[in-house]
Amino acid sequence: MALFFLINSLAGGGAEAVLIRIAKYLKPKKIFLLEKEVKYPIEGNLTVFLSSHTRDVSPIFKTFYIPIYAIKLSKEIRTYIPQV
């Protein structure tokens, strides 16, 4: 079974810090980020950036990108899960 996480960024202090703590125990294959900001570095090569956006990008602009994020996420996950 493959475990993946999807989170906006690793720049905040709430959910981001919790994700880092539980990732040590749950050992996900990858952690997908929608924003390219990392305050909490992760050991290994776990992070995959789905965009080059930062917190400074307009939320409206990011909303229009949701379908693009979904397509990229789908393609990325397919590379880590063997086809049945």
C-alpha cells in the first residue's frame, strides 16, 4: 500500500508541523505540495512541488489552477503505483 500526503505548503506552523511529525512514523512515499515554500525540511527525497507558486500569489489565481493541480497530482501518483 502506498501512502501519499497533499498539503498546501510546509511554511506554516500548525498542520505542517503535525505532518512532519507523523510522516516519520507513517513513512509516506511522497508529500505533494501546492506551494513552493518549506519551513520544515523533510529528510530524504519526499517532497514533490506541483507548482512554483508561493504564498504571495493571489488566492483567486490559485483557485483557477485547481484542475491543473489535479492533473499533475494524478500523473505523479501513477508513477509511484504499479498498474494493476
